Amino acid sequence: MLKVGQAAPEFRLKDQDNKERSLGGYKGKWLVVYFYPKDDTPGCTKEACGIRDNFEKLSEMAAVVGISRDSVKSHRKFVDKYKLPFGLLSDPEAKVIKAYGAWGQKKFMGREFEGILRITYLVDPQGKIAKVYPDVKPEGHAEELTADLKKLNLA
């Protein structure tokens, strides 16, 4: 996992419209980078819809991208189904996911396996990590992001 003050690793990934997005493309802006396990699953849907429902406030302060291993096509369906107003980036080989420390041991229904950890980073306009959310709970996360961005933008 990355630490506050560290440079955010560069990324170049395709979004749901097959358009390449990069960290450098957000330079000069605050950026929310959230990692999630799988499109259209209960927790991931709750998290994405929470961000969608708070997007008007959030987008005044920061850009938002979600990253998972799902395909561009899967992201397109997820965005369309829930009318998500932000980009979902496809990282099928998990290179960016691993660079951001969002890959590791998980437990689900008594079994252990490796997978995407639900982690969010706030990246400042200079490309440095400003805040880390290491164990995101899908409900209420968007409100937490909005409150923290307000504090950081006013500081």
C-alpha cells in the first residue's frame, strides 16, 4: 500500500469508452482513485452508486476513476446499468492494481485467496498521495471522500 506523500504510480489504462486515461492527464487536479473487486457485484455496486449519488459535490473538487480487472466491455455495461458519471478503468493484468498495493490476501466465506483489495487514494494536484483509505466500507465512502476533499481543498 502506498503512503501519504509518496508519488502516485503512473498509469495508462482504457476506460469504458476504450479511451486511454493516464495519471498525467489529471495533473493539476485532485483525483480519487478507487480500486474495487468486480463490476455489478453487491458491494462494488453500492460503492459505485454511492459515488454516483454524491458525484455533483465530489466532481466540484476532484476527478474520480475506479479501477478493476474487468474488461472495457464489462465496465461499459456497469456504467450504463447504473448511470455512473465517472470513468472505470480496465486493468486485466492487475499491473496498476499491484503498483498501488491494492492486490493481496482476502477471505470470503471461509476461504482465502488473492484478489483486489478495496482501497481508495486521494491524489493531490501534484500527483502525490494525500490520503489513503486502506479498508473501504462501500456504504458511506462517498460521503467520507466528500468531507475529506472539502477539508483538503480549503487547507
